[in-house]
Amino acid sequence: MKRDPVAFLKEDMTELRGNNLEWVIRYLEGGSKPHCIVNGKEVLMLNTNNYLGLATHPKIIQAAIDATKKYGAGAGAVPVIAGSFDLTREFQEKFAKYKEVEASLLCQTGFAVNSGLIPMLVGKPDIVVSDELNHGSIIDGVRLSGAKRVIFKHRDISDLEKQLKEAEKGGARRICIITDGVFSMDGDMAPLDKIVGVAEDFGAMVFVDDCHGEGILGEGKGIVAHFNLQGKVHVEGGSMSKGFGVFGGTVAGSKDLIEFCTNKSRTYLLSTAHPPGIVAANIASIEVVENEPQHFKAVWEHTNYFKKEVQSMGYDTGRSETPIIPLIIGDPGKAQELARILFEEENIYGTPIVFPMVARELSRIRVQMNALLTKEDLNLALASIEKVGKKLDII
Ligand SMILES: *Cc1c(COP(=O)(O)O)cnc(C)c1O
């Protein structure tokens, strides 16, 4: 009998469904805002990385429209072949200034930065020392590099030091410490000041992926500014798709780093540049972040209020230090049930996060604050979260 070469597609999905781990995409009819229409009904969106609410900011939308009219819809090819836009140069200069570094590069996505650049920074003779909870794109980048990967316990500096001592003994050519700036499941921050201190002792390179810190920490400038470490972090990766509300990956650092990345990162070399409308929107987004501090203030006000309220109801918010707020429930079934009832009956959209994204006993729903939420929205959400949490015996 001939075998069915694609039978595994259905089999794997049946297994995922059986384990209650299938993602079913819901569709938004309109912009990503706190009040949005999802699968045909209005819900309160507590799920996006669009922390400052800039995805629908009128100035940013206008910039995308104007640039699209002037430059067209697409870039045509990769930058090294067909050239980049003057707009992209403007973005990169502006972003570097904003980050207080020598230079920056606009890459396809945050994922592409990690998968394209990490394998060029390190290779077989090298060691990467990586926080155990780093983002999957870092893990993939390190795998592609062929470097030896050593994991240090989450945010644990003494374990990091121990691993660095071992790495030094092994005679690695280069040692690179990689960490998320803000960890997306728990909303906690890397102890970057201490990491930089230890790295200096060992002559290690420091790579921080600040996708969730940008727009949120350091008055919006990110985790490096938060700890006043400008000039001390060798590679800063980021994303324009989260706090900045638009799209694209970024690398920020020395001129040497940016020239190296431009010439070596395979995702930069082999994937088409951003459409001009996106580039212009990214420029406008930096301007908005610089000129309109109210968005930054609002998201932090909401964060502090919401966190205090859910904690006083009895929810465990774990290590959260940012607008990412997990409600840690433990039982994966209850976490999924809480999210389901909130969506179906209370019109509140929060993400259930269960194994394998987090350890089974740390199952949770995760909510994220947004500058465009109102106090009234927050109070409605809090009332629902309290009601359903009690019904399910969570609090
Ligand atoms: C979101 C995220 C990415 C991916 O960024 P995109 O621009 O969405 O591809 C990479 N690293 C971390 C830590 C992230 O949170």
C-alpha cells in the first residue's frame, strides 16, 4: 500500500485538538483598539502589544497614506540589490538618535533580527549564554548559529556568573549573553545593569532583545535607557510592531555593528525591504512617542491601577513589573475556562496561556494594558474578572 505523505497534517492537528492546544484565529473587523469588533461582536481587547495605542494614531496613519501615494505600495527587492528608500535612511538616523546609539538598521521583523543576526555574531567555536525564558526567535537564532548554548536560570546573576566561568574554561572564541529585555509571559524585566557588569568581567558580548520594553521602559526609550546603560550594550534588537504600533525589526548599536549586520544578516540580505508606507509610519511613530508623553503616562497609570485591583481580589500576578499582567491560575483547564467565559459571556478578550508556553502549574490568562483604555473600561473588565474568577473558584 502506498503511504499518504501528508497524513500527518490531520493527525497532528487531531492530537493538538485533543490536548486543547489548538489556536483558532479570531478576526477583527476594524482597527486594533480597546473596543473592537472580533468575530462579529464588540469586545474589550486586553491582548495586544500595541501598548501606547499607536496602531490607530491619526498622524501615523496619515504618514503611511502620504508615503504610499508618493512612493507606491512595495519596495521591489531587498535593499542591497535595489536600494533602500531615503525614508528608511531617515528612520534609521532618527531611531539611532532616539536610542542614543551611533547607528540603527530597520530589518524585516524582530524575529528576523534574531534569526538572521545571531548566527552571524556567533558560530561553532562560540558560546551563547541565554536566559531560560528567552523568546523563541532567540532560541531559533542560536540553533541556526551552531554555537554551544548554555542556559542560565531566569534572571539569576549568580547562575549566569557560574555559566560564564565554565564557558571561559572551555576556551570559547566569543561569549555572548542574550536576554529578553521584558519577558512577554510574565512581564518581568532582565536585570540588565547586573548582566552588563558581569559581562564586562568576562569580556562577553551583550545582546538584549527589547521588543516589549520599547515604548514602555525608560520614558519609552527601552530597557537600556531605563538602566542608563547607553553605549554599554553591544547589540540591541527590537520591534516597531509593539509599543510603537507599526511594523518592523530594529538593530541599534555601534556603526561597526550596523555595517556588519547590513552585510551579513541573512534575513536582511535575502528578504524584501519594508513598503515605504510602513517606513513612514515608523518615523511618525517615533515622533509621536517623543512629542506625546500622555500615551506613556496613561499606560502606566492603567497598569498600576489594574494590577493593584486584581491583586486585592486575590489574583496572583507573578513577577509582573510592566503593562503585561499575568493572572496566574495554575490549573490549565481553569485558565482556559476563564478566558472562554470572559470572551463569550463578558466580551473581554484576554489570552489563555498554558503548557507548552509556560509550565503546566503556571497556567494563566495574560492581559496587557493599553493607553487608549479608559477608567470605565478597566472597571468593567475588573468586575467581570472578579465575577468569573469567583464562579470558577479561582479567587
Ligand atoms: C515579539 C517579539 C519578537 C518578534 O518581533 P516581531 O517584530 O513581531 O517579529 C522577538 N523577540 C521578542 C522578545 C518578542 O517579544
